[in-house]
Amino acid sequence: MSDEGVNLAVDLAPQNPHHLRLSNPIMIASGTFGYDGYGRGLTPEMRLSQLGAVIPKTVTRLSREGNPEPRWYPKSFREAREAGACIYLNSIGLANPGIEAALTDLAPQWANWGATVVLSLSAESVVQFGEMAAMTQGVGGFQAIELNLSCPNVDDGALFGHDAKLAAAATAAVRANTTLPLLVKLAPNVPDITPIAKAVVAAGADALTISNTLPAMTIDVEQRKPVLGGITGGLSGPGLRAVALALVYRAVQAVDVPVIGVGGIFTANDALEFILAGATAVQIGSANLADLWAPFNILEELRAYLEEHSIPDINQLVGAAQIKAPVS
């Protein structure tokens, strides 16, 4: 089978008039795009147009400085990867320039990448989610929006991603203010992800991203204090993969929109696990922080797998490991 015979293209918003057609299912997860979340460290040889999509770091209504240092554990993800570490912690605190600066200063740069770009939003209230979505109208440089729901609602302190009604309200507020394809990123630390998944789809989500990081921490026993400046952080890396994989498997059975798998994907084999579980696409996160070539390498490994197994279309593998309930 020739390269020309392998189809890696996927559509993440088949029910949206705009669609979100990607040339392949490999995406860069929000917050991990380069060393600063916005592309620092990437070289001209790393052609972003080769990837399915890129999601720059989440932006909020106003600028944020983020959490105090240290923000990473281990400090060097590359050294951690080489040592075989499976746990990565981050405590960035959504450091970002704010949505106005992002739309004015960053979006024009994104438009020059020749890549599919997804704008990631986080807000403090349902109303603010709607306001931020309205601000994006008429602005170029990105083709879709992803909602980061791992943020507290200032009205009652509850996390959007932990409450089906809140998650649906945030989704509906954004949906009412944009026609762009809308992805909703869900949290993993919930009793059951299915009611939340169903709620946001009913509210207008075109696809789900599963999952965000897990709350975690580590303590320096010599100094007798938490290692991270923000005390706790988010667990990512290989240690998150099995958790996220199970959530994807469950969510796919509950909704009729594409699901994007994310969590500890470092190889094409990892990506294939999510695809076989039902994910239409995958996002590469911590692996980028260990090696900026990671998504490109995973894409080539994925293409080679399809060639080797004479599979002409990646979509043939989506959900292939789902075990159907026996017919009574």
C-alpha cells in the first residue's frame, strides 16, 4: 500500500455546518504547545501544517500571572522521560495574556501557521463564557473553540467540569455566541463522566475532549514541604493514560459526537489505544514537554502502522475495541 492510499483524515464536527476536518488525528494539547504554551522553542522544520490541529494555551477573560514557582515536577520532562518516569505534575495556574491580547496579538500569528488552530477558553462564570465567545466573532486565526471546564464558577465555587448543569450552561452560553465547531474538555475526577458528557452534547458541543489532568501533589521529604509552588498541580503523563482511556471508552458509548482522547500519549501505540477505544482524534500533551518532535514522530509511527497492517482508512479503527453488548 502506498502513502497515497492511507487516509488519516478525520472530522471532529460532522454535525456542524462548518465541520472541523483535520488532515490527521494528531493534535497538540492546550498548554503544551512549545515551552510557553504558545509555540516557543519550535523550529521552522516543525511544520505545524503537517499536524491535525494545534491548541495554544488556554486564555481567560483577563491576564493571569499564574502560580508561583516551581511549576513543574520533574523540572525537566525530557530527563524524566529518558529515566522512564510515568508521573508529570504541573501547576501553571493558567498564566496567559488574556483574551483581548490573544485575539489582537496572537491570533494574527496563528493565521500564518498554515495549521488548524483551536482557541481554548476558560472563564469564571457562565455569563463570562458567553461574553468571551462573543468577542471571538469575526476574528480569524482559529477554526474552532475548546472549552476548558476545569475552572471554578465564581458564583458558587463549583468546578464547571464536575457539575452536569454547570457544564451544560457554559456550553450553551458559548454555543449561543459562535457558530464555530465547539469542543468541550471534561475533567477526569468525577463519579461518572457520562451524565456530564450527555449534558454538554445536548447543550451544543460538537465534540468532547477527554480528559484534563488529575489533581495531584508531591512532597520534598528533606525540606518537608510541597514541591510545587502552587501546592497541588495536575497529574499528566503515562500515569494518566489508563484513567483517560477508560473515560473515553465510557463516553463513546454515551454520546453520538466525536471524542478526542488525551492523557499520557507518548507513542503511536498509545494513540491507537485511544482510537480503538472510540476516540476520533488524540491530543499530545506531556510528550511535547519532553520532546517538541513528539507529535510529528507519533504521526509518522501511526502512518507506518496503517501501512504495515494494510489499513487504508484510520476511521476503520475508531471504536474497533468496543465490546458490544450481546443481543437478547
